[in-house]
Amino acid sequence: MSTSISGNFDSAGFQPKESLSMGAQLHRYLRAAIIRGELAPGQAISEVEMSKKFSMSRQPVREAFIKLGEERLIEVLPQRGTYVRKISVKEVLEARHLREIIEVSIVREVTQKHDAALIKNLRDIIEQQKRVSLGDSHAFLLLDEEMHKALGMFAGREYVWRINEMIKAQLNRVRYLSFDFATPTPILIQEHSAIIDAIESGNSDLAAQRMENHVRAIITSLPMIAERYPENFVDE
């Protein structure tokens, strides 16, 4: 295991807002860094080091660490320290299962509403994805999240979507790790377009089937990703 914070991790982007506690904001920042791999699986982190890096007291750092621990993104190893948890294959598959239940249900609801403005918004997002620079995983996956979230918000499932975002943390770690390797972006765009076509047609069964196939792709790609990056994964 690594013993220091990765050089890819930078505190410069941390811009506190008065509307949230420092602990909550630091939690969001560190969570995103773990999901993007800037704080890598197995990376050692500490409250003292983070306090110095972000020029804040230990209390908000401790609050952030507690939340990250609850989300199983970091772990404390007795006599050794605190580390970014490696990606659990089992937890990724369980998160995928829950995501499927949520998003298939949502797409069925949305399809029955035949909303032209929603369809236009979704297609605009797809066009933005097509214009993302090659290799820009962050921009592409943010738009991917925006498309899926737009469906949840249109269905009026804000609380359900917050739960979905929480359970997708492990899934998203895999997506950043394997960006354009497991499933090339042109295929993802095709899948998104096919889902939107089904929604526009008003065929809820077809939309549900296409969403189901879309979120199930990781079942077949995960073993290949874990084999390619074995240092980042654990089986349990």
C-alpha cells in the first residue's frame, strides 16, 4: 500500500461555500477525488495530512472521514492507518443491481409522459457528449450522469435519485478507471440514443429493456477490468 497522498490529488479546486459546513464540503471533494481515482485504491490518507493540505482544523476533516467510512470509500486498518478502500467486486455488482431497479422503474414512468421538452434536453446532452474531446473522461461522465439524472428529476424522484447517487459511488470508480476501455464512448452514445428513441416512441417496455441492457453491461466488463487493474480490486 502507498504511504502518501498521490501527486494527482490537488486541493486547489476546493472552494468553500458558506451554505455548507466545512466537513460536508470536504467530504464531497474527497469523495469525488476517490471516485475519479485522484486518491487511488490503497492510498494512505490521514486527518493530519488533510488538515495541513486544506488549511483547516482536524474536526471537519474527521467529519468528512466518518462519512467516507460510512460509504465504504475509506477504511481504518488497526495499527496501520487510514486508506482509500480498494474497489469491492461484490459491492460493485450489488450497486449495479440496485441501480437497475431504480433506473428501469424511472424510465418506465418517464416514457408514459411523452414530454417533448425532456426529449430535446436529453438529445442536447447526447450532442454535447459527441463533442467531448477524446480521452476527457471527466467531461463525458459528467454528461452521462446529467442525462440519467434528468430522467430521475423529470419523474419527480429526487429522494430516490439521491439514494442512487450514493450507491453508485463504487460503480463510478470503475467507470473512471476503465473509461473508453471496457465500453468505448461511441457505443455508450449509441446506447443513450437508443434509450431516448424508445422514450420518444412511448414504448415503455422497450425503454426499460434498453435501460436494463445499458446498466447490465458492467456485469460482463467487470472481470476484464479487475484483471487489468488487480491492484485496485478486492473480491469481497
